[in-house]
Amino acid sequence: QVQLVESGGGLVQAGGSLRLSCAASGLTFNNYRMGWFRQAPGKGREFVAAITRSGGDTLNANSVKGRFTISRDNAKNTVYLQMNSLKSEDTGAYYCAADRTYSSGTYLSRNAATYDYWGQGTQVTVSS
């Protein structure tokens, strides 16, 4: 019943911007940390960014710091990834994921195994 649906991918030129969205259903959205991962052809899944349940704290991969921003709108059950200054190295399939891990405090993970639910991905291609 849980469903995560990514959208917003496409073809962009290097230096351009793109905003990805992930709409969640079938879960209590406020109870889940959310993350974004990406996967280039022939490579493993790579952590991009994560956000706390309230949206008050974020965690970003070093490769995207200063360029990408993760955010969420709990009223819309949606998490976003704003991508600026895109590089050819950013090309890949982007996946959103939901982490139901209980914690009494702030908790975010870079480990894909931590996440319980995954979307099917949206393709981002950056031309050079």
C-alpha cells in the first residue's frame, strides 16, 4: 500500500537547475525520515540527501553540498530535491526513500539499507 512516486526528472544542460518531487501515500508521512539516492548506469546506489521528519535538519553528500537542497512539505506528503549548478556527474536515476526508524532525537542515515520504502525513480540526464 505504501507508494513513493518521483517526478521532475529530465534533460538539462550543465549549469542548469531541476527540481525533483516525491509524493508519498499509504504511510503516515510525518513519521518518516526521507532521503534521496541516485544510481548511474553500472554503478551502485549513492546517497544524495536526507531530511528529518519535521524538516528541521538535513544531511547532504559532499558531492552535492552547496548545490542541492532537500526539503519537505508534510501537508502535501511530498519531499523535494532542488538541484542547481548541475554537472554531468549528476546524471543518473534518482530515487526517494522513506525511513521509519524510531528515534527519540534527530536521526538521519546515508545507508540505503536503513530505508524501508523506495520509489521507482526518475531519470536525470545532464548534458555537457
